[in-house]
Amino acid sequence: MAKKKNKKPRLATTSLAGCFGCHMSLLDIDERILDLLELVDFDKSPIDDFKKFTQHCDIGLIEGGCCN
């Protein structure tokens, strides 16, 4: 019986009305970002610069507050 390949969770980030500080902090982890890439696949984030979601995501990171 063939083993199922473990699928990494897909993570997307977005900013509402914020300063993008959380995104900058994520990018500022330097080479540790490579460790993170082993754990998750990014979709719509400053790491891959996708502007729209490409598929269903398992984890969402939303920064900032709602504006009127």
C-alpha cells in the first residue's frame, strides 16, 4: 500500500488598514525564513508577491484593523 505524501499547509497573508509592520517582521527573520518554507507553502504573501489567492488556504494571517 502506497504512503500518502504529507501536504504542507498553505498560508496566506493580507493587511487591512495597517502599517504592514507584521509583514515586514515576517520578512525580517532572515535565513530562518528557509526553515519556515519547509513547514508551509505561501500563497498571497510578501514572500512570493502574489496579489491574488491561487487556491484554497489553510492558514490566514490578517494584520491591521478594519477601516470605514
